[in-house]
Amino acid sequence: MAAEGGGKEMNEIKTQFTTREGVYKLLTHSEYSRPNRVPFNSQGSNPVKVSFVNVNDQSGNGERICFNVGRELYFYIYKGVRKAADLSKPIDKRIYKGTQPTCHDFNHLTATAESVSLLVGFSAGQVQLIDPIKKETSKLFNEERLIDKSRVTCVKWVPGSESLFLVAHSTGSMYLYNVEHTCGTTAPHYQLLKQGDSYAVYTCKSKSTRNPLLKWTVGEGALNEFAFSPDGKFLACVSQDGFLRVFNFDAVELHGTMKSYFGGLLCVCWSPDGKYIVAGGEDDLVTVWSFSDCRVIARGHGHKSWVSVVFFDPYTTSVEENEPMEFSGSDEDFQDHMHFGRDRANSTQSRLSKRNSTDSRPVSVTYRFGSVGQDTQLCLWDLTEDILFPHLPLSRTRTHTNVMNATCPPLHVGTNPGTNGNNGVSIGSNPGNSLPTPLPRSNSLPHSAGNTANSKSSIIDSTVATGMSKFATLSLHERKERHHEKDHKRNHSMGHISSKSSDKLNLLTKTKADPAKTLGTTLCPRMEDVPLLEPLICKKIAHERLTVLIFLEDCIVTACQEGFICTWARPGKGGLLSSQNQANSPSGTVV
């Protein structure tokens, strides 16, 4: 993508960036898009999304990529950093009328070189099951829009299942489907299964088994995205009402809640070991939430507009099993200690989980995650042990002085370009658009010791118990039995959940009614009450808003609303293409 606007600095597109592990380079020959490479009119179109699947074929090109642009859906062999993209040979291409693809997801469990199962959600509410290798359309769910008429915001296969999938809509509802069941010819009738603070779960009342198996209503407004934990046991949901809600998926129980600093939450992801969740949204912030403690442990400010995607990078998450080190030196000193890219994802997860099973000093750990937003910028963040395991808490007064400089004007956040609906929310900052002065990385506030009961609420009345047993018979036992040996055990701490769940729900209900009352509570701590992360890098990499960020072993994949899917080679992974791109890159665009 060539720079526009006469090469002005403000409109300059970066083609490489440097982090502590080395230089990432944009491979222009590996860019995927519509075959004619003509940008489409992104106004009114649904976000461009990308899905990957590995079919483990014998050719060495096992990765497949699917992406949607406007009314079109494409399926290609993904050649990554090894070979240039060939846009003239899509394996499958589909153009839809009257509706647009909004999201999609592959079933990695069943994928082979001969067949893949791809779910596609649409703007009119339908969900299609297709096989782009066989070029078949298997089934269409919610075809008559009797279940939900609103846009599909997120669709994912249930981890470990060959047939169950979950669909979220802009009404704030989620539905659990089984691909082997039909949807019926009349609107479904529901029976309440379980309800709690701002959520309810219903079963479908019918003489014969039909879809949906379950209906969830979550929060107020659109349910923008959900993500399963790495072990598949928990579900994190973010909604337009600004709440992150984390559920025990099988037990249909609320595990914990968090509120955005302002506006709706748009995206969510889990750390590779399932211990932390990062969410982003209309407050321009990335928020890190501890699963075990059910509290915000850090916020990151680097974006100038809404954050559209957050994603952990399992390949640069670093684990050192020696004595913990101080991270207060220079970047060069820090780089000498860290070994990015050394651990594969599964190795990282198993080593991180060791931290749960020992009372000794924790291993040295750095989580890497990234974010992209409507400001066309890519940010990379490191979450280090001084934030995760603070040893020298500051007094509230001292911390307030560090973060909120009384001589500085307020910085408005949450303002989307072209709108002013978020004005009035401010964070203390330096003059201009510079970042707020962050907390020292080795310092944080003392944290409250509330919610330390060691029992998990398990009280279910007879009606709910009956409904749960029926639900388990219909669906979940299949997943548990068939893939029990594949389950990766994790030691999730449940000690924070009070046995008096009704008291907890009542408290949340009271604070939920008025968003202003959540500020300063554990649901939404004030800016000065938690460490503020600074991004490692923050680079403009597109002309249109960014909608995709995916970390692969040898590259990072991003996409913007123009319909360009870009590959960024990791340090040392670019090969010949990297050299070609460096020689061919426009003058003045290299960082």
C-alpha cells in the first residue's frame, strides 16, 4: 500500500518496526486482497475479518486463509513468508446478495486436506456451514430469521466439539447450536434455565430436539465479541454496555465482571495460559483483567480512537525458570535477559501453568499482546512480572501524584474521529496528545483482600438441575467423553468466589444501574488506582481502520477495512521476500 497525501508524516505508512526481539518487516508480495486489488467502498460495510486453519497436507503449505470483503468471501492457500501470494487462484470465492458476511470460524478439530468446516455469520442474522475445499454448502441456520433477526457479531466452534457452535448477535443474545439438528419452521419457545446479574439462560421448549439448544441474554445492547478460554471451560463476553462478563460455560455460572472506563467494549482475548483477559473498546484503552483475582491489574493507553482487536502473542511470551529479575535497567540490559520467540505456544502454556502449582517465587514471565484500532495504528504491549506480582506497593497519595499531574490539561479519550459523543471523559496527561505519565513499572497500589472465600457457589434449585441434566444429555457429554483425553488440565483458582453468591449479585446489580457509580470500585478502578502500561511500539500501518490482528509462528497478520490483509515477517523469518521488500519499499517509509 503506497502512502497517500504527498508523503506527509501524519499519513505515512510504516513498513517495518523494531522491538526488543528484532525487526518486523511488511512483506508486500505476501499481501492478500480481492483479486483485482481495487479497494472497495468501506462505508457501510461490515468489518473485514480473517480466519486461519491448518489442514496438515503433504505439500508444506498447510495453512488456509479465509477473509470477507463487503459481500464477498474468499478462501486461499496461505503461503505466509515463504512465497508470494497468488490472488488469481482462490480455492473458493462466494458473492452474497441481500446480506454480507460479518464473521467466520473454522473447526480445527475436523479439518483435513480434503474437507474443512467453516461457519459464516451474516448481517441479516443467518449462519451458514460451508466446506470451501469441496465447494459445498452444508446447512443454513436461522434461515427464516425466526431465532434472531439481528446481525451476527461473533461465531465460534465450541472447543473440543465437532458439532457444537456458539453465535452472538447485536441484540445481546447468544445461541448454542448443534450442526446435526434443524432449526424448526416456527419461532422457538424458551424456558428459563438459570439467571443472574444481567444475564439469563434459556432452553428451547419443543417435543423434538431442535436448535438452538440454549439461548443466553447477556447485558444491555449488542454483544460485540466472545472468546473461549484455552481449556474451553470459560467464556469471556464483551458488550456495548461496557461490561466484560466471564462465565463458566458448562455450569452456566457467572465467574466475574469488569466495567470499561467509558463506552462499550468491542474486543476480548485470553492469555495463552488462561490467567489473564485483555479487553478493548470505546475508551481507547486496553484493560488487563486477572481471572483468578477478578480485578483489573493494568490499563494501557496508546490508541487515539476505539480499539477494535486485542490478541495475545503466544510465540513471544517469555518464561524464565531462574530467579526473577528486575526490569528497571535500559532496553539493552533488558534484551540481554529476555529470550523472545524461544517457546512454542504449547510449551509456554505448560510452563506458565507451573506457576499455579508452587508456593515458591514465581518464574520470570512476560506476556506479549497486541492491539489495533480505528486510529489505523498497531500497538504491541508487554505485561511483565512487576505488574503481575507487585512487591513494593505505593501509598495512594504518591501514586496519585505520579499519574495525575495537577499542572496538565485533561486528555479526552474515547473520541472516535468524526464524532464527539465521548467528550467529557478525561485522563490526566502532559500537554498536547502525549501519553499520561505512567506509574513506575515496578510500583503498584496495594490491592484489597476481599472475596477470599474458598467455596464455589453450587446451589441450583430442582428445576434448574433438571434443565441442566437435559442440556448435558443433548450436547456437552459428547464433547467431554470424546475428547476427555485431550483436555489440558489447568489449576484455575476459584478461591475468590464467595459462597454467598446472591449477595455478590445484589451488589453488582446496584452498581450496574448507574455507570457513574462503578467508577472507583473493583468493577472499574480509577486511572490512578492501577498501573498504566505504555506500548512498546505504536505505528500507523494502514489508511483505513484496522479490523484484524493475528499472531502466527513466523509472522503477524493484520487487515484494514480497505480489504488488504498484510503479513509482517517476524525477526529473521522474512527470507528472500524480506530482502526484496526492503529493496522495493518507498523512500522514507522505513522506521
